[in-house]
Amino acid sequence: MISRRTMLQWAAASGAGLLVPGVYRQGRALAQTKSGLFFGYKPFTQPLFIPEVLTPLTGGFRLNPAPGAYPRDSVTSGRPRTPTRNCADVTHGIAPEFGLGPPEWNSTYPKSGFSPGNTHEQEFELVTEETTHRFVPGGPDVPIFTYRDGTKPLGSGTTPGPTVVAKYLAPVVLRNCNQLTRNRSGVNSTNHDVETSIHLHGSHGTAHADGFPDFYVLAGEGRDYFYPNIAPKVTDPVTLIAPVRGGTFDTTWIPTTLWYHDHAMDITGFNVSRGLAGFYLVFDDRQLELADRDVIPKTFNSGSTTLARDIFGGPLDLGLALQDQRFNADGTLFYDFLDHNGRLGNVFTVNGVVQPTHKVEKRKYRFRILNASNARIYEIRLSTRQKMCIIGTDSWLLPRAIEVESFQLAQGQRHDVIIDFRDAPGEVFLENILVQTDGRGADEVDPTKERDQLLRFEVGGVNSSEPRCTDGTVIRGLANSDPGGQFSFHRKEEIVATRSFEFDRSNGAWMVNNRFFNPRRADATPVLGRGAERWIFENGGGGWWHPIHVHLEGFQIKTVNGRPPRRERQFNSDLVALEGGFTAEVFVKWRTFTGPYAFHCHAVEHEDMRMMGVNDPTPGAGGSTDPIVTHPPLDGVHRIDPNVSGVVPDCTELEQEQRIYFDEVGDVQRVEDQGVGFPDCKFDLKLGNQGGKS
């Protein structure tokens, strides 16, 4: 068996195609015509799929064993001595912040009815499994990877997976069981163990549960993901250094529309292309207030607003995951591991359905539109050229609504928009007008000659009398201008450090600051609670686009190529799209949690070919300005802190019986003077400077 990582080394070294076995062998791509015909399917004749809401386990805490109450190794907190292939053993443990953190942790949740000592309010079970899916009626049953509600029957997983609905300041535990095993009966297209790592994109949470690229859920194993559902802790407004005790939060960054997807090192592109994605929504009091005033669509009675899950899943609040797909001639999904530009499809799907249709009434709807594609960038508009009212970008609501005729979505970005159909004709299409011919990036916006119709709205009914969403409608509100305003900008006066990161290409692979990704080397070590930092992202990769995503904290984009970004992108973002040769300047604060966290290109084939860096926020010594690291640094030499990572200290990464496996001595073999990475593979073309260019 040729290991995946060996194959990637060869590909990077040679830049040429390889004959590789099993899952890596590419098939003949199925052509897609502009008429939209796909296995005889007539577009816009099958309904839009709406994922179910993930079922919370009720009647008390039902996960068995209870979170944190499983056998522990005496050295490694929260993990059994060896993987067991039994999900119930929760091999990969739970975050140390779950009941094991500092005393102030419990006071982090000033929620009515939530008392210190309680660790979480809800539990969920999510299973990763392979099943089959029909992209069109009468088409083939296509093997895909899915997320399944743990309360549902085997084989009932969907793409997108079930939507998680949570309350702000109400922590949850989500137990994931990875059933992508090589000896799985039933649907098993790879005959191989597939490790996964769930990343909650846009969250402010613990490193253990963030989906770090090699904090795996191994095949057959389980991990408890602890999601606190908080905004960042504010820093002292006078010293800008020490985190405030007692749980005060920055309301600018209250989360709203997140999504979860796979983030396993080297195979994110493959796993995501096969369906591993889902929505994760957080509701706070402001959203309930906006719904009660009919600013955003209201799908519930005011007396039932105590449970956020009552809001979502109704007909007026819908998530739309856009993904372009590519198929082999037999209808199976096409994937070329040696195409490092990025996987571009020729069949358009919304929520896993090829060009669906959806019935709407003449009223307002809230759509959370997600670009879940590997390499495609979209410019979204309505066929009627009607303006859409943007109320949020990525994970956060805007201070005030912005009306636009079209908006751009790079890979991983979300736009939370209100579309009002009361003046619409009987048929409206959601369209993409951005031309793109390969995975390198978009070509041009051409609203007259090229358009990809993604979704058909069938409009009917009587006009609603509800108020309209218009440009300037107060959503989150500006803290200094609007009554009860919650949004503030990061200020230049708060900047305490500047870091620069160049995203480039070398030796057939992708780099940050002339280095390949190394999961045990920190490329930035900001001090928690020490004000804001200026991060400069430079695209040195020729004509390739690089959408840059940062974990743990969102940022505010100040300039792109020296100019302000598009109006809707001037507030909160977790991703900035860099066209070829572009440079972006963003302001970001690091708060609440120590690392490690990744930052990377979200063209996921670039990510897999090592265009990632590691950010390791760390507390200063005693809260002073001295940035002395108080936990072991990620320098490629010191052992990783097991209380942060949840992996065995100093593991060696092995392919053992075609399975990625941890033994007792290390995670990856360290290369002298090079940090860690592929065994016998040089990582740094230039040594020196860690933490970005200063």
C-alpha cells in the first residue's frame, strides 16, 4: 500500500502524475452540458433538501459514558492508553476546559439558571459514516461521506449533515463517532480507514475541539467536542493586557451562522468533496428581539423563544450550502489527488441536490448562504436583479443591513441575507455570474454572457404586510450610535504587534512564509488579551486565488490592495479572499484560549498541500506585557502540551495496516534542524524567523 503522505511527497517532488492504488485512482470525468442535463435530469424539477435539526439528547445527560467520565491515562488527560476502535471509549477525550480549567472558567457563563459547577446544557451525538446519495431522481446511488444524527438509524446520514442549533452562552458537548473504517460492512468505497477532524468554522472555542489538522478522530474512535458558544472575553480597556475575570464578553463577536466540516490533515479536500459539512447556528437575545420586531423572519410564537431550536428549521430561515461537483462516467464522485490547483466541478448542487426548486410565498425569507465548494468562487445575484439585504457576513451579524445586487462568496464564506419576494415574479433564480474555468481562481464577473443558475424559487401567495429590510436597518447596532448597539471596530491605538504572512508556491506545493505547514511549529505566538494585532496577508502565488481563513478569532479587514474592501466586508470576517498578487491588512485580537490553532488557505487542495500555519496564543507571565510563554512552545522540538491537544505526547505518525495510528512515542517524526513533518522530507527553504515577518 502506498501511503497517502508518501504519495503527496512524490507529487510535490516531481510535479507529475503517479499511478496510485485504490481510492487515489482517478476516473474519466463526466461531461456536463450547458443545458444542465445530468443522467437525463431536467433542472429545477426536484425539491430543495432542508437538513433536519440535530436532536439534543433529553431527559438529563444521556451520553454514555458521560463527558469526561471515561478511563484516563495517568499522563494524558482525557484519553485511554491506546485506541480501541470503540467509539464509547472516547479515545480522544474532551477539552481540559471542560471541568478542568481555571477557577474563573465557571464564571464565564453569566446565564440565568446556569450555575457554577455545571459544565454544559445540551448534549448531541454525531456519527461520521459512508452511505449512498442520489443527486438526481433516477440517477445512480453515489457513495458519499455523511454526518448522521446519532439518534437516527444506521445509513441515514445526509449531506449537508444535520443542523446544530445552540443558544449563546449555553455550552454543549457533541460526541463524534468516526465510522469510516476499512472493514466496514455495507457502503465502503475506499476499503481504507479514513481519519477525520471536525472544524467548527467561525467558532471561538477550545483548541482541543477546534479541528486542528492532526487532532484526529481516528477510524472507529470517538472524540467529545466541547463548544462553549461564547464570544471572546474582553480585555482590560485600560491596560489592554489582562483578561477580565468574571466572564465579560465582546458583543461585537457574538456568533450567529457557523458551519462544521472536515479538517483532517492532507485529506480535507477529499473528505469535504464527498459531503462532510453542516450548519451550526447560535441564537442570542438580539436575534430573538429582531425576530419579535419582524426585522428578521419570525417562525415562532413569542412565548416559545426560550429554546433557540424553535426558531430554525421553519420555512422562513434556510441554510443553502453551494457546492459544485464532478462525476466519473459511472456517476461516482470524481477526485484527483494530484490536482493541486483545486477541485472544480461542472455540476451545481444546493444542499446536495442538483439545481433544485423551492416554493416561497410573497414575503421575507432569511437565507444563510454558504460556499461549501473546494475551489469555486461565486458572485451571487437574483435573476430579477432585485437587491438582497445582507444582515451578516461569515459568523456574525452586521451592525446595520446593507443592500446589494450581488455579493461574492469565496470558499468557506457565508452571507446571511434577507430576500423579499413580495414584488417578485412567479419564477426567480439564484444565479452565479462569476466565470471560472479552473481551480486557480475566478476569471471575471460577466452578468450578461455567463450565468450558472443554482436554485429556482417558485413564488406564490399573497403579499405580506411585514416591514421591509432596507439599507441601514439596525441589526446588531453600532455601540456609539444606536440604542443598545453592540458592534465596535478594532482601533489603530490598540495595535501592539504586526505580523506578515506571504502565501506562495514552491516545489509543486504551497507555503506560508516559504515554509510548509508543520503541526508542531508555531508560526505566531501572540499574547492573550494584549490588545490588537495587525496581520498582513500577501498573495505571492501568481494568478492563484488564496482565501485566507483564521481559526479562533475573527478579524476586521481594513484594506485590500490599499483600498477598503467591499462594503459588506468592512465589518467582521473569518476569511479574506486574496486574488493573485493582492495584499490584505486585517486587525485581530487574541483572547480567551491558548492554542494551537491553524490559519490557512481555504482552497482546500492548497491547504492539503501545506498552505497552513500554526497560531499558538499564549498567556503572558502574570498578565504582564512580557510575552513569556507559560506552556510548552510549538517549536518542533518540545513535546506538545497533552492537556491542550488531547493526543499522546510526542507521537510518531505511522501507516500501520493502512491506518493512521498513534503510538506512545510521537506524532510525526522530527527532522533535525527542520522541525517536524514528512519523514525524510525537507520543510523549510529558508530557516529563521518564526511568528511571521515582523
